[in-house]
Amino acid sequence: MKMALKRGIIVGVGLILQILFSLTIYLFFINKVILIHILFGIISLLLTLDLIRTSKNYSYTLPVIISLILFPILGTLLYIILKNNMNHSKLLKRIKRQEKDSLKYLIPNTKVNISDNSKIKYLTDYSHFPVSTNNDIEYYPLGEIAFEEMLKELKKAEKFIFFEYFIVDHGYMWQSILNILEEKAKNGVDVRVMYDDLGCLSTLDKNYPKELAKLGIKCIPFNRLNPIAGIIMNNRDHRKILVIDGIVAFSGGINIADEYINKTIKHGHWKDNAFKISGDAVWNYTVMFLTMWNSYKKVDSDFTKFKHKFTKSKENGYVIPYAETPLDDEITGEDVYLNIINQANKYVYIFTPYLIIDTDMINALTLAAKRGVDVRIVIPGIPDKKIVYTLSESYVEPLVKGGVKIYRYTPGFVHSKVFVSDDKVATVGTINMDYRSLYLHFECGCYFENVNIIKDIKKDILDSIDKSHEITKKEAKQKLVKSIWQALLRLIAPLM
């Protein structure tokens, strides 16, 4: 925690110094204060109009607009500084170029007819990731079950291991994995590890990549914290991807820390999930990882050398692993969620750790409930972040009033991110129902249609509902003081 606090202070001081520098320039011209106020007033107005014109989501941009209107000088300076830093981020530019270059590896599957399937057509056309049917899939309703399967598959690795997680923490889980990675690296397996620098701020030393290098493991910390970085610190790598030899891939909600497998109890029982794919869909995850890796180190001139050719043909429904990136014009994660809600006929069941949603999502959920769809959402019974949980509670009342059933998972914390509907479609991945996941982070999900594990996903949610408490309308209604506090929190929701 001391290490995390020290690095956090350095970054915070850097941002404060940028603001103070701008204010110093303003004070230098204080004798022209009226002219400066008029100038900044005009600039803030133009920025506000531009935000209104270009906004993908007004719920997300509203706090920025309010700061520009109420504090034209400070708001404008802060906006320009952060926007400038983001536009000039060398890292984000490299990622964007690599994402574009990687499209040549995402070849549409012409053997699958998707012309009459709007949900699949949207994903293949706009996320660009191909659909496949030749897959074996297993769903794990708890992190500890998935962890055991991960160890088994890691021990089989012969060529390469690609490992990309938001959080890696010292403990039983990581040490068990690290022991295998070290052994495989010694035997010539190409072992690559990527973790998010902010996600591991309090868990790994800044020199940890050098420690892994001594073991023969290649390592990249994503988006190193930088006191001059500004808003690009918001763009985190929240993905969870493990690819082994191009044959097997794991993804889902779990990170690499002992609480995710209930070895350490932090917030009661940790309810999480993961899944394993063996088949053509593994290629999508391989491209996701290599795209991010080669944004840092351009070492792979041809991704196809990591592609495994599956000879046995299986028909197990449609599977599309897809990426969410803040660098394009699509809000893929939210659009997948909205498509599932809007096209549901019987039910939509949801797992989410955070419920910080915009008006589009609120309207979609309540409209589905009003037209007779059984809409149920399972949220944590024990929060991991109290302020974020208080903010999430502010969205419960309008949903419950609109007919949505919301359940608190009594035993502890829900970290799964799952939608399942009508015994037909589901999506499982890393994408939370909050602004960060939907608009700022690099994320991944997997869309399933008519796949065998859908029944397992549905059973997992229903079993969790049996252990949960349904929130009544009376319980959902907040007292005056708390509702005022929640309204203020909503103004800074995009920052949480």
C-alpha cells in the first residue's frame, strides 16, 4: 500500500502541476481579467457545443459539460489539458495503428450464413471478429473451478502461453501459475505476460517485469502510470485472456488473485466465473492478445504462425469472442447488451458487480420488463467499494419501479459479468455495467448463441438468485439525504 500510495501521489502531483501551470499563465494576465473571462467563456461554450454535437452518450458527457458551464476557466483548462494528453498519447496511437493492422487476420467465416441474424451480423460487421461453430466450450460458475482447469491446460503447453490480466497479485493462485510458467519458459515455450499497471498498483513492484525476465518470461505492464499522462490513465487493459498453443483459451470475470478463488476472504463469498474454449474461436483471443502486445513490441510480423488448425469439425452453435476498445466509434460492449435486452421475448438474467448505467440502458431494461420479459439482475450483497455501491443503489429504484427484479447476492460479492436470454443467447466476459468498462477500458466478451453452455449459465444465475434477497420497492426508495448524495455522485460517475 505504501508503494501504491507513493506512485499515486507522484501521478496526482503531476496533474496538479499541469493545472497550476495553466493558472499561473492566467494570473500573469490578471490585469486583463475581464477579457480573459470573456475568452474562456466563449471557449467553454464552443467546447460544450462540440460535446453536444459529437457525444456518443449524454449521460457520460454531462459531468464534463456541467464543469465547463459552472467553472469556465478551470473546467476549460482541465478539459484542454486532458484532451491534449489523450490525443498525443504515443501508446494510444500505436494501439490504434495495430488494431487497424490486425484486421487482416480477422477473416470473415464464409461457411456460416448469418444474413438473417442481426445480433451476429452486428458483431461481425462492426467488431470485425469472425463467428465460428467449430468449438468445444466449458463454463465454470466459480473461479476456483476454473483455476484448476487453467493449471491442467498450462501444464500441456508446448509452443506458447499468452497471459493478459487486469490484476495479478502474489499468493497461492499466482504462485501456482508462475511455477508452471517458469518451467515452461525453461523448456523453450514462448511465455508472455501482460498486466495492467494501475490494476497491479498495490500488488506488484514497478520492477516486476525484470524479475519475470530472470525466469525467462517476457512481460509488459500495460499503460505505465505517468505524472504527465493525464486522461490516458483512464484507458486501462481490463481484459482477462489466457491462450495456450492456439488450442485453448480462457476468459471470463476472474483475475489472478486469491480472493477470486476464495482462498482469501475479503467481501464474503466471491462469486465469479470463467469459461474455456477449444476450437476456431480461440483465434479471436490470440489476435486480441497479439494486437496489444505488438503495440508495445513489434515482434510478430505474421500472427498466423500462432494459429492452430483444427481438423475435427463440430457444430456447437455460434461463438464470437469480441474486443471492446475506446479507440473506435463503436460502443460494442453496451450494444451487445442492448441487443440482447431489446430482442428478448421471455427472460433476461444478468450478473453485474456494478450498476452504473445510462438512460439508454435504464429505458431498455424497464421497457423489456413492461412488455412482459422476466428481467432479473444479481448484484453484490457485500460491496468491494462502498462509494461505488452507493452510486449503484441510486439506479435500483427506477429499475424496480419499472418492473425489473434486482437481487442482492447475500453470501458476498458478485464479480461475474453475464447476460443470458431465452435459453438461446448469452454473453460472458469482462465488461461491467459502468462507464469505465463501456467507454474507457480495453475489454473483451464472448457471444454465444445456441451453444450447449447456455443452460449452465442460466442455472448458475438461478442458483445464485436462490441465495439472494430480492429488493422491494420500499427498500429501493432512498432517503432524502442519501438521494442527494447519490445525485452528486452521478455527476462524477464517469470517473468512478
